[in-house]
Amino acid sequence: MTGLMLALAIGCQDYQVTKKTPEMLVSPELSDLGVVPVGYSVDVVLRLDNLEGGDIEVRAVELANVEGDYFIGEGEELSLTVPEGGTEYVSFVYTPEEIGYHTAEVTIISDAQEPEVLVDLRAQAVTVEVEVNPLVVDFGPVDPDDTHTLEVTITNNGEVDIEVSEALFEGSEGSSFNSSTDFPFELESGQTRIVDVVFAPEDLDPAHGDMSLIGGSITLGDVHLQGNDCEGGIPEAYDLDADGYTSCGGDCNDDAPDMRPGGYETCDDRDEDCDDTVDEGTECYDDDGDGFTELDGDCNDGDYAVNPDQPEDYENGVDDDCDGVVDAGTTDNDGDGYSPDAGDCDDDDATAYPGAPEQPDGVDDDCDDIIDEGTDAYDDDGDGFTEDEGDCDDTNTTIYPGADELEDWVDNNCDGRVDEGTNHYDDDGDGFTEDGGDCDDANINISPAELETTGDGIDNDCDGVVD
């Protein structure tokens, strides 16, 4: 009995059970966000790993901004449990509102260990430097239910890449401004991207709107949009063919430079002179209204009484029926169908006879005692200039080289520009005319698209209020 007890005593050993202390690893210990544009938001995430020793209760997460006040946390009310072998996350947001170096400290208080865990946060905020061009987009005339697309470029002149998140539009009722560009997109430092802007009007009423390009929480640039507003718009947008006439100045086809008031009619079934009559004065048109054109055999389309169906009058010295024979007993030396008795002023010149087309040849071709009228060599409107001398519309006395530019949507002085120096023209090149709302068209930094500068005593945005 005694030996058995001794054996039992010898075979028994004492064991002490030790409980492990919970251990939590927080990473990273330093979170450096690098360079961040002002107005952008960047997330900061801390990882809490429970390595061993049972669940860990996180009693508080304290955030203290040291430099600046732009790190935002989840607050000291945060409490969470990190299970043994598990992971939880704590998030912060950095949203700088001014440039500079910004730092913060995060203190994590838990029952895992003492002292508390400290984590440093830091970042550098820089100004976003973006150039948007142009600041004004004038779509010109666009028919209802049609669309017109123009381009705006955005260039990142700053040192940091940015994201262009969206384009916001505000516009006139009954008109649609939008973009066909896919947002968001990254814009690297030094990079230029194109943003397509689309105008789809529902009617012909003047349309105005604005496009704001957004990055982060800031506006990268504003672009004023307008269309179907010839009187308040930029003349160049309404003289697309550069023929000196805008659509509100009488141009009936702003895609064709040969179609304008005072243009030359040719035999092409088009109204080149914009007078609502097609091909007049050409061989395709019945100018005298006798039912025959030159192509139909009319040998004088300036005389109603001369055509292939006309009975021959054998006593008037005219080839009335256009058969090439003039009345017997008369003289028609040049065979033009007219004798001197019938008004042929040069019976040795077949191009000279009553009603003949006038040519710039120094000859009175139509025998009306006026030489070269209606040609480039004649001053038809009496303003002192012929087309050969630079008159760009010899049917209008207010249009000639050196004329005063008038507010009439027409190039009066024939220099290729419309209404320069008037309220219709954008003289300072900021995209706005006086009629379009520019309160100082001699200063490119003053227009409805500008931002108001406080303290300079100037109405920068032309809203009628200074500073």
C-alpha cells in the first residue's frame, strides 16, 4: 500500500497554466499620402490585426490634427471588437482646403496593451493648375432636332495627376447641352484631354448655358455655352463659310462661300445671290419670261418678243423667231440676229446687240450706252469700287474696302471680319460681345465667364455688382 502511494507520488508532476496576453498589430505606423490636390479627398485606412490572446476590445480611436485641420476620422465614440486571429479596419479622410504640409496623430486605445498605439498621418496639399480652353463655345445656328459637337480642351499644368470626375450642365429651357465624353478620366500632369460638348436644340430660340468640369470637390473650369443667338453671339460662329455674311445678315447657306447676298448666279439650280430666285441671269433661266431659256433656243433672253415661238416680223430688223435669219433687205453683218436698224450698236461684233450679256471687255455689249455694267470691271452700286478693286459686294453701297463697319452682321470693309469694333464683335477675344453681355470689350479679363475678384473695384463678371 505504502509502495503504491510512493509510486504514485513519484509519477505525478505539478503543471502551471499561463494565460497569453492579447497582442494587436496596427499598420501602417506612418501613413504618408504624398501630394494631394486641394479640394480632392483621399481615404486613409489603418489595419488592426489581432495576433493572439483572445478578443481585443478597442475602446477609442482618437484623431488629433497637428498641422492643418483636414484629416477627419470616425470619432472617439468608435468601439469595436477584433476577434483573435481576425482583422478590422479604421478609416479616415484627408480633404485639404488650402495648400501646405498637413499632419495628424491617431491614438488607438484598447485592452490589448499599454501604452496606446500611436500612428502618424501626413500629406502635402498643392493647388490644382488647370487650363480650360475656350471659355466660351458658340455653336452658331443649329436646326431643331439636329446636333452639333464642338471641342473643349483641358490641360493639367500642375505637378500632380488629377481626376476629372464629371461635367455639370445648366442651360436654357428647350435646349440641350451635354457631353459625349466618358467620365471620370485621369488627367496626368502635363496632359491635355478633349471634352466633346454637344448642342441639341428643340427650337430656334437663342440658347445659353454653362458647363462646369468637376474634379474632386472643386470646379476645374467653367465654359459658357450658346447657340442660335446670332445677335448676341460671336459673328465668326454665324459666318462659318467666311464669305463676309452671317446667317442673320442674309446668308442663305452658311456652308457655301459662293452663296451670299450679291453672289454670282451660275447654272446649278442654287440660289447663289440669296434673293430666293434660282439661276437668274444664266442660260438656265428664262430671264425675259417668254417661256424659253438660252438652253431652250432663246437667242435673246433679254427681250420677251424674241424666242423660237415668236412670229417673224419682217420689218423690224430682228431675228424674232431665232432661226438665224434677219428680215430680208436688212443688214446683219455679224450674224447676231440684229441689224443696225434694230439697235445693233456694232454690226461687226457678234457679241454686241440689244440684250446681249455684258462682258468686262470695255465694250457696250448690250447696246444700252453703258459699258461693262454688271461685271467685275464696273461699279454697279456706285460706292467708288468695282469687284476688281476689292469690292466684296458690288450690290450694296455700304460695302467696299475702307468702309465703316456697321452693326449689320456683314463685312462692310471687306477685310474678312464681320462687325469688328461694334457691339456685335468680340474685340478683346474673351468669347463675349457687348451684345452678348461683355461689360468691357477692351479687357479680356472682364466678361460674364470671369470670377469676381474681391477688392479690385471692378465688375469682373459683368453682373452689375462690383466686388
